[in-house]
Amino acid sequence: MACAFQVIGGSTMRCFRKTWRITLLAGAVLPVSAVAQQAPAGGGDGDDIVVTGYARQNAQAIAAKRDNDRIGEFLASDEIGQQPDYNISDSFRRLPGVTTVFDEDEGRYVGIRGMNPNFTVGTLDGAVLATAERQNRQLNMEAIPTTAVAGLEVIKSRTPDVEGNAIGGIVNLRSRSAFDRGIRTFVGNAFIGMSDSRAVPGKGFNRPTDDGLNYRADATLATRFGVDDSWGFVLTGAYSRKRRDQERLNPTGYSQVNGVTVASGIISAGYPNTVDRYGGTAKLEWRPDPRVQAEVSGTYFQQSDNELRHQQQLTRGTVDTTRTTGGTARVGTAGGFLRFNDFPLEKPLYVAQGKVKWTGEDGHHAALRGSWSRAIFLEASNQLQFNLPTSAANAYTQTMANGVPIAVLDNVATFTNPANYTFASYTPYRDRSLDLVREAQFDWGYRDTARDRGLGIGAGLKYRAATRDFDTRQAVWGLASGTTLNAANLVLPDRWSPLYTGGQSRPQPLLDFDAFKRYFDQNAASFTLNAAQTALNERRSDYIVGEKVMAGYVLLRHTGDRHSLITGIRYEDTETTIDGFRVAGSTLTPLTRGASYGSWLPSATFNYNLSDPLRLRLAYYKAIGRPSPSDLGTNETLNQTTLVLTRGNPDLRPRVAQNFDASLEYYMPGDSGLISLATFYKDIRDDIYSQAAGTTVIDGTIYQVTQPQNLAGSRVFGIEGALVVNKLRFLPSPLADFGVSLNATYLNGKARFPGGGSFDRLTQQPVFQGNAALFYQRDWLQARVSYAHIGRQYTSISPTTPTSNRYDQPFDQVDLQTRMTFGPIQIIGEVRNATDAHRENFDGFGTRDQNFFGRQFWLGAAVKL
């Protein structure tokens, strides 16, 4: 039996069998009603197989942008689920005005409109997500695969019902629903892949295998049941394993000798790594009639890194000034070390949420939501170091090549002989942080939705309690008196040739931690524990930050045939408590501190349809940026020699920003394309810097206090442009089946320093960033080339020493994807980082990081039944 087979935006072909009604998606699920609208006329026999592609994905995102009251950006689930992106953060970088902060080859945090990721709030269906990142508020989304959610939302302007702690903006992950599609749906993806970065030997402690195939798989099951199919259930699951090596060169710093730049130390590092991610979501929904909706859901995602870090440092000793000239430095004596670390990171995220929503026939509506989220960051690492004494035997000549120090050794054999390295320390440590977030929210409104006309009103209350618990410890082991130990018999049989050796063969020895641990266990009398330092390390960095926020808002909305105005005010009352210690030498004294403050946050959002396809948006809002936990709660440390007290400051006020936005958007017929231009300005006050803050008396002694303070401000101005055209119809066939997606962002920022002075950039803010995609879709074939560019970003800025400013060089990445459709199956090939780009970080003298991580290749299939 024959059946019709249509590609949206393409032509019709025939398939050879009819078993089910199948809607193939690009790795994700669309509402059946939305797909059905695209079916050809006369196709009412129920036999249509609709294959969606890049054009449909763009149309979904365009429709979401058009229909939202706020200025924002959107990605449909298909778009993020089937790009060569490992995680949610990677996907966000494809949107205008959104910056992803990378950790090596993967996105970790998201910044919006040039702002540090600390100013981005992350939510799942509106519930604030916990984050256990070290000392800050940056939301780590590495553990969440792109296929785990139905869509991504970036909210750039704020209305009164939206979280106030959002100077940058809000990223919301929208989960799947059984009521988005037909009665029953199953979609699955499975991929195998490999990395071409495999040079570093990686079989060792806690890593029984080295290089091998990578793989990832995910599945989503959605079904409805019960009376009138009023109950819905969604179950998603995902698992992936990625193995790749990372090769780095890390100079530790520089100085000038006779006008020649000389590195103080050069670390050659190889990091073999395995990353496992797994988890999923279960959601139960109930919709007995159109006026009542209820749901409960649970989400769990885990990221487990198993990384080994092999490092060898060449440490500069004395410089021969008589032979240092003309761009060449002569280092007469040098030393170094061999170091091993393992980084078995565990980063689980748990979310539980319940919602009830009621809509009356008279214009009233109400919603109640409760959520619980827990995130953990656990790093239990072993650090082992053997030192090479400083001597003339390790002399070398150094030159600079494009900002990279190249050291050519006089005696390679001396530097690479493990017998010359003697035991320095064994310091296993554990770093654990936990974030627990509990929320309750109630919203009520009367005639304040987009479908209502005239004047409406809304109000709501929200309560959130968050607890951040930081717990670190480190044992310090040394050799017993009279004992010697070198690395001769404690290295792996394989060696690695590091980067940038000036053509010199330099096989780097790699410490074998398994061999060392056996020696350590069998020769306990040869080692001694520094009990006092170890005991101090158990507690000296431990503290707990508690934060309670009570918020309320009221809004007014007026909606006409061509306009909507939403205005109102939000009030947030914040209470902070700190439980920690005062550290004076080896003495720990428990301390409890606290503070509170209130924030009034007005806002106004205006939308006006200049014509049917042309929309103007204007917005003003006030927002805050709460201090990081480390700024609030870092333990007090008394230096009893210099009489300086260093501590966190629980009395810090939040940063406050006045935000102004304007956007002009042209929507092509049928959401087939978009042209948009937006501009914004943020004026930020009460930025936080650490500085002397008077004196205090402790036990009769006067101490100078150094702590974070609200001392300065910053501002950022930006322009964002986007163009999406799903089909280039002005071109002759088959070129008309090409489409394009382009966006670009220009950012102009200024950071003001305490006591005067400024810098023409904010940290992690590029001047320019952009994305481009060229895609093709015809019959059974789809293909896309995606390009992402981010300009220079400063990672640290000094108000007093400009040469210490550090910045990432511009980075360009190209990703490729091809899809071929065979009945209900799509075969998908992906190449990530096709040009083998690498990351570079510099200061005012030269490079501080050359970071190579290679390319990823994937081949897989997607099916939906």
C-alpha cells in the first residue's frame, strides 16, 4: 500500500509501506497539530508521513519569539536536539546576544548581552535551578543534554512577574509535555563517534581504558490515557560517553630582561579525559477539562568526569643578562617538577516540581507552583609532585614565537630523566559544594493575558530558600626524616611529546599514580603526615551561606488590537545568614553573621504592531545582581604578622541595573523568516571589589579589614541583528532549497574602578560575536554548515597593572551536519569543530594557555514512532 511522503518546504516522494502514522522529527518531537497544518491539501486519508527539517525548526522559534510579550530568543527542540552540541550551554551560543563560556571544548556557563554568567538566572519550567559551582552563582548546564528538553528560552527583558535577580537575563528550559503531540509518541536517537585528539597516554589510576569509541543515546516516550485521555505521562532518558585528550601549554608568568620577554615557568600538560552523562525526566500530567491543568515531575542528570592531568614544568632560575638580547633569552639555571592529578568530578542535579493552574470563564486565572532543586559538585583528587632541583644542567635558550615561549634545552636527557626528580609532596584533597533551592509561588490574574482586550491586572507571591554549603579538606604528606625517593620507578612506560618544543624531541615522563600508591601503602614508615596542617585544612575553608527571598508583585496590562502594555512593580526582600569560622593561625573560632535588604523593581514593556508583519518592542526594567557566595561568606583570616583581617562581607548590597531595550522585528509570511534589530543599554551600580575597609579590634588588637565592598559601577551598550530565511526562493531550483540563518551582536562596555579609572570592557564580554548557518533541504536530503564566532574576551582585568590583564583570543568554530531520510529513519552525520580550532589565552606579555582538544565525529540514527 502506497502512502504520501512530504518534506516541509520540499517535494513529495513515495514510501513503500504503511504501518503507522509516523511523524519524523529532527531528533525531537513537534505537536501533531502543528505538523498537520503543513500537510498537503487532499492528504486527509491519514497516510501522510510528514518529515520536518531545519525550516520547520526555524519557524517554531520565530513563532515563539513573535508570540512572547518580552524581548527574547528561542530554540525549538528539534534545533537543539540534532546539532553537533554536547549540552545545553553549547546550544545557547547560537542565539544573538548570548555568550557561552567554555571549559576546554564544551560550553559550561551562559552570559547574556555581555554580562558575566553570574548575572544569568537559570530555570526549568520557571523553577530556579540549583548550582553548586565553586563560590559563585554561575549555572553549570554541562550535565543536561540538548535532547532532554522541548525548547530553550532566553528572556532579555523583565516584566513584574519575573525573577528580579536577572541583570543579564533568564534562561528557561522548557520540558516536554504529553499534550504537545498525539496520544502516543516515541522518539529515539543513537550515535557512535570518535575524537581525533588521542595523543596523551591515558590508561592509569581509575581509568582502566584510554581512547575508544564515543557514544550517546536518548529516548522519549509520551502517552495519554484515562477518561478522555485526560492523563499524560512523559519519560525521557539519555546517556553519553565522550573520550578525548587535551594538550596544553601554560606559561605561569613573564618578566622583561634587557627588553626580552622571559617566561618564569612553562608547564606542558596532557589531560586524557572521559565524560559520562546520564539521566532523564518523568512527568505525570492531568487535564480533566480545558480550565484545569496539574502536573508533577522529577528530573535527574549526572555528569561524571574521569580526567588525569599529567604536567611537567620547566622553572626559570637565573637569567644570563650578558646573553639575553635581540629577542633571545639565555636561562643559565633552571628546575621544574613532574605532577599528577586525577579529577574524578561528580556533578548531579536533581529537580522535583509540582504545578496546578486554573482558568476561569470570567477572565480570572490562578496558578500555584512548588519546586525543590539540589546540585552537588564533588572533586576528590590525588595530587602527587616530584621536583627537579634548580641547576645549570637544565639551562636553556628561550625565544618568543607569536607570543608563545619556546624553550630549547641544553640537555634534554637531564630534564626528561625521572631519576632526577625527587619526592616533594602527596596532597590528596576533597572539594565538595552543595546547593539546595526550595521555592513556592502563587500567581493570580484577571484579564491580563495576550488574548484579553482592555485593562487587566495580575499579582503574585514567591518564596525561595537557598542553602550553599562549602566543604573542603586536604591531607599533607611528606617524606619521613632521612628518607629519599625519586620518580625512576614511578612513571608510566609510555611517554608523550608535548607542544611547542622548538622541534626538539622531548619525551615527557608521566607519573604512574598506581605505582606510587602501592609504594605508599607498602612503605608507610617512609611517609609522615603533617597532622596540624591536615587538621586545619579540614575546616578552614568550610562555610554555609543561607539566603531567603520573599517577593511580591503587581502588574497592569492593557491590550488593544495592535498594542500591549505591561507595567508594574516587584519587591524582593532578601535575608542572608553566614555560618563559618575565623582562622587565626591554627585556631578556628565559629562565627555567625547575617544581613538583609529590600529591592523595589519597577518595569514597563510595550509592544506595538506597526503593520501585520512589523513589530516594535520597548522595555524598561530595574534588576539586581546578588553577590556571589564567596563575596558574602568567605571565612575570616587573621594575619597576626601584618595585622590584616581578610573576610567576606554579608552586608554587601546587590548590584543594581537600570535597563533599556528596543527591538524592531519583521516576520515573513508563515513564519518562514525573520529580520530583527535590537538595541539595549545597561547602567549598573554598586559593583563589588575587594578593598581595605577600615579597622576592627579583636582580642585587644587592631586589625586592618580587607573585604568585598560596593564601590563602583559599569555599563554596557549593545546592538543585535538577526536574519532567517528558510528558502532562498529568488534563486533558481535547486538553489532555492537553500536557507540561511545569521545573527550578530556588537557590545560596548565600560568597567569603572574604585578610586577612579576605567576599562573599556567588562570581563567575559566580547566586542563582536556572530553565528551563521547555511542549510539545504530537498526530498530525503538535509545538510547544514554552522559557524560561530566570538571576539576577544577579557577573563581578568586589573585596575593597576594592565599587563596582567588576561584575554581569550577570538575563536571560530565550524560544525557540519547531514541528514538522510529512509522511511521512518534518519541517518545523521556530524562533525564538531571541523577546522580543528583551538583556544588561546594571553596577558600583556604572551600566552598563558594554548589549549588543543581536536575534533569530534558522529554517526547515528533518529526514529519516531
